[in-house]
Amino acid sequence: MRNRTSGVHDCARGSRGKIGSARLEPACGYNAGVAFRIRPFQKADFEVLWQIDQICFDPQLAYSRPELAFYMRRPDSFTLVAESAPVPGGNGGSDRTIVGFIVAEARRRTGHIITIDVVPPARRGGVGSMLLQAAEDQLGRSGAALVELETPVNNMTAIQFYKRKGYFVEKTVPGYYSNQLDALVMSKELVPGTSRFATSP
Ligand SMILES: CC(C)(COP(=O)(O)OP(=O)(O)OC[C@H]1O[C@@H](n2cnc3c(N)ncnc32)[C@H](O)[C@@H]1OP(=O)(O)O)[C@@H](O)C(=O)NCCC(=O)NCCS
């Protein structure tokens, strides 16, 4: 959800392992062979995440610090961070680099992806996929049967990414964003048959 005309915004602009424990997986597009892990957000990450958001979105859609903090602090929301593994022989942890993050929220049986941001040099290396999968897993564990999100109609990268990850376009919301841009609402069933748009057998 991002700068909706209502004043609320999301990318709305949402495991291959357990959340809370480090998961290291190789990615190929960013320093080929570098492994990444997904972990829960820590307070000290906030400024870096905000800066990544500024890089990832046009000024009209990027979150202000209070907006990002607002979404991350909502009662049912959570934030996961992707970071590169420490360099062998490095300083044992402080050389990890945050390469992306995802903010998602569970609203009863429906999960919602608030934003997903991957730094440009790390894109097409599987980081976005890892973040989305981890968020879907966490949403599924908290009872979500469906995951929804909004994305600007002109964000072809995001649309291609979500389609590749099993999301379908539900509808267009005219003038959803504060710059009057339309949004696509996209969704994915975590439990088959739960979408409002699913056809009855
Ligand atoms: C969308 C985004 C999160 C994807 O992250 P990523 O780490 O590059 O994604 P992945 O590497 O896991 O990509 C998985 C698949 O999505 C598709 N995809 C990703 N980027 C794509 C692009 N630029 N063009 C076409 N397809 C793309 C591909 O099918 C890709 O698989 P492949 O690389 O094997 O072909 C990233 O581009 C980003 O942060 N963009 C800016 C912020 C943004 O728009 N967020 C979405 C807001 S609604």
C-alpha cells in the first residue's frame, strides 16, 4: 500500500526454513555464490530499510520514515530482512549487508504484502523470492488462507515477479495512489479454493 488517496498506503504499495533461525541460501545474481539469510527485523535495521525503500521507489511512492514505521508497527504486521552472509574470515557478523526486506500483515484469514524491497544490485538473484516465500509461510502459520497485495499498474517488474510467484490479478482500483495512479490488486491462495474469485467445482 503506497500513498493511497485514503491516506493509508501499501504496495500495497506480504519457508523454506523457520523464521527466527538463520536460513542461508545461495543467490546467483548478486556476487554469484554469496549466500543470503532471512531473519526477523531488529530495531537497529530501521534506517537502512528506510534508505532501501527510498532507492526502490519513486519519491511519490516511497515511504516517509513515519509511514514506514507506522506499517511496520501495526499489531499484526511483521518485517523480515534479507542479508548477505559474512565474508569468511571477516569480523564475525557486522559485515553482513542488508539487501532487502518485506513487510506483511495478517488480517484474519487474509495476509497482505505491504511492501517488498530488494536493492538493485541484488535483484534477479532470488532474494525477492526468498523474502516472499518466508512471508507467505509466516502468514500461513498465522492462519492466512489468501495473500493479497496492491501494485501500481505501471510496475511491470513487480507484476512479472508476483505472477511468477503464483499471484493473479483480481481487479484494478482506479486512482488508488496519491499520484492518481491505478493499482492492480493481486492475490494468491495459500489454501486452494479460498479466493473470492475462485470458481466453484
Ligand atoms: C520486485 C522485486 C522485489 C523482485 O526482487 P528480486 O530479488 O529481483 O526477485 P527474484 O530474483 O526472486 O525474481 C523471481 C522471478 O521474478 C521475475 N522477475 C523479477 N524481476 C523481474 C524483471 N525485472 N523482469 C521480469 N521478470 C522479473 C522473474 O521471473 C524472476 O525469476 P528469474 O530471475 O529466474 O527469471 C525487486 O525487483 C524490487 O525490489 N523492485 C523494486 C521495489 C518494488 O517494485 N517492489 C514491489 C512493490 S509492489
